Amino acid sequence: MRVVLQSLSREHLRELAQGVTPPGLAARTLPGALPPARVAARALARLDAGQAQPWCEVFAVATAADGAIVAGCGFKGEPVDGRAGIFYGVAPAQRRRGIAAAAVRLLVARAFAQGAQGVLADILPGNIASERTVQACGFVRVGKHVAEDGEVVVQWLAHETSPLFMHPVPGSTP
């Protein structure tokens, strides 16, 4: 499925951080598509702390055909040791349609265009669908670590030299 990333404004992030779907997006947003309140609050806190906006960006993922918001994704903050962290989530009714993989590819392309040397995805153990998504996007398993929220996660890494990122993704626009 062809998707586009639509940057969420600070106002959208403030509304999401309060648990409210932004009114301007509500009519075209599927339930569970937008990032949860804690993710919006994290992005706002990092922006307020002076982190570079592109690395704190949160996106609505919309279908190219009709603009319906079917997922959310973004960056977790400025790269550490050249590696940018990403997150993504898809509305339950839209899963298993290639939306996550399309969004991840677009995020990774942005990260490399912005100078990242690698892209990290943290996945909860046992989340087979997300593991398959990142594998399909050229990520390799790095190992387990404790995420900033205290959960043990499996970390996956994509390098710019992965064959999947050396050529444009058909039907996608970074």
C-alpha cells in the first residue's frame, strides 16, 4: 500500500499528549492510528529541551489514495553514536497490509537523508509481526537492552548500505 508521512504540528502533539485526537485530523483517523499520549509528550519534551526538530518529528501515516490516517510513526530523538531511533504503530483494522513496512522505509530514508549512519528499532520480545516488518526492511537483530521506559526490548539496526536503502522504494516519497 502506498502511504505518505504527514508531520504533526506542536499543537497536534499537545492535543495527543492530553489524550485528545486533534479535531483537524479526527474525521480521517482510524481508531488506534495515531501515536499514544506518552509518545507525543516525549516528542514535546525533547523539542522543549532543544533537540533538533527533524529528530523529534512525529508523523501521521496516511494512505496516498484517500488520505485516511492509518498509522503513526516518527523519530525518538537525536541520533546517539550516529544511530537514530524510530517508532511506528498501525491501526488494528489496517494491520497485515504492508503499512508498517512502507512507513518504516520512509522513516529510514529520511534518517539517512538527515545524516544518520544507522537506524534502530526497539521491539518487544514476542512481537513477531514487528520483527517481520523490520526484517523485510533490511534491519538485523543487534541484541536485547533495557529501553528508556524500563522494558526489555530487542534492538534491530538498519545500515544505509543495506541493499533495500540503496534504491528508492517504488511508490514511496521520503
